[in-house]
Amino acid sequence: MTKLKTIRNEDGVTYFPIFETMESIGKHFFLDKNFELICCPSLVNGGYDTLGMEYVQDWIINELTETQKAELKKIPNTLRIQIEDKHV
């Protein structure tokens, strides 16, 4: 069994290197080592900025449209499945 390695950002947040993007709000999403959903800004030229990493639970979700909320709800499960597939 291969173990998926984690990454630690500048603020000490340890997360899995698998992500989903949500272009409509310009964010990349990850799961941290405790499977909590985190995000950071997407960069215009590709990639993401880990200096802006934050936990999604800290957001004011009410600022999202209903479509964005529905898309966001799917991301944690999608990431978890991808992470579990990499552990096999």
C-alpha cells in the first residue's frame, strides 16, 4: 500500500496534494490531514496561493449563489474519494 504524502504550508496547515477548483469563485479546495475542507485563491496564471489558505467553515457561505453552494457541497466527498484511491 502506498501512502499519499501531505504538504505543509507556510502557516503550518498540513493538507493532501489533491485539489478541486471552483472557477466561479476563483478558489482551489483541499482536505487537510483531518479531512477538513480548506481553500486558497487560484492564480490567474495557474496554480494557487497557499499564503491565502483558509478553512471553508470560516467563510460566510451566505455570499454564495445556490448553484455555488451545491457545487461546494460536492467537493469534500470528491476529494476524499480521490485521496482514498491514492492510498491503495
